[in-house]
Amino acid sequence: MSTNADIEILNELRELTKDKENWKANIDDVALKLNYDYSADVKAKVLWLLGEMGLKYPEEIECHVKDIASYLEDNDPKLRERSANAIGRIGRADNDLVIVYMDKLMKLKDDESFNVRHAFIWACENIATSNPDLFCDKLDIFYEMISDSEDKVRIEAPEMFRVIGKTRPNCVKHYLKKLEYFAENDENRIVRIHSAGAIRITKKALEQ
């Protein structure tokens, strides 16, 4: 349960989230909150905000990435989820800042929390936007996740093929027939739509 102090800080963070013009000046103060004994709710909000700040100001976030990444192994699934989100956004801006933490991020593919597994895919999509080559030899992971036990994860997994297929279609070419099966037969409509979208984007890129 959040204390009154936590509630006050959450309100401050929500206001700062909307005040993007002051993000750069407040990065250090926000990051400092990770080192205090605040509730998981506060730290989750801090991690999310730092990720968005890092997307906009990667140079200023660099000194805080280690602290952010430490939560990839936290006992609280919400904090693992938000840490993955943040690493993804920071990596989208500058993948060099997160390369050293990729092994820890990749372990989240097997996390017991489906929200963490979903965040893992989303983070990888973000990083792949700026460096798709990091994932060309890892696409089996995302193909297997289309058959995850949770629909939220299954819906997101084909999106990784869309992201990679847009700029590295030859990496996805091998998976087109497999994706066609999901696009035509999966019981979940969104999985079918996302699989079809990945196929369409990849084929378009192959033709160019």
C-alpha cells in the first residue's frame, strides 16, 4: 500500500510526465528516487518516466542506465516489466547504451509474468528499430512466443517480424510461410492481423 509520501511523489511524477519541456533538467532528480525505499508503484512510475526521458535525452540518461537495468532482475514483476520498457526506449534512442544489458533483457522471454514477457517483446521492438541486426539471429524466440500461453504476448510477438522485416526482410524471409499459418488460422483475430501485417511489410521490402 502506498504511503502519503508515495502518493505525493506519484502526483509530482504525473505532473512532470506532462511537462516535457522540463524533462532534461529533472532526469537526475527522477533517477535518484530509484535509490530510496519507495513503494513499487513509485519505482514503476520512475522507471517508465526515465525510459521516456531517455528516448528524448539519451546522453543525459547514460549515467543512470545501470540503475535502471538492475531492475530487470527485481523480485517484483511490475519493476521487471517497467525496467524492460525503459531499456527498450533508451535503446531505441541509442542502442550502445543498452548493449551490455542485452543478456539480462533476453532472459525475460521466459519470465513467469506474461506482462514481463510482453514488455520484453516491446522493448526488443524498440531497440530493433535502431539496430535490427541485433535480432536477426534471435527471431526463433519471437516465433515461438506467437504460441505463448497468454494472448497479450501472442498478439505482440508477430510485431517483431514487422519491425525487422521493414529493414532486414531477408532475415524474415525464412519465416513467411510460418507466419502465413498464423495469419490464416490463428484463433485470435489480432494475432492474424499482426502476422499478416508482418508478411505484407516484409514482402514489400523484398520487392524494393
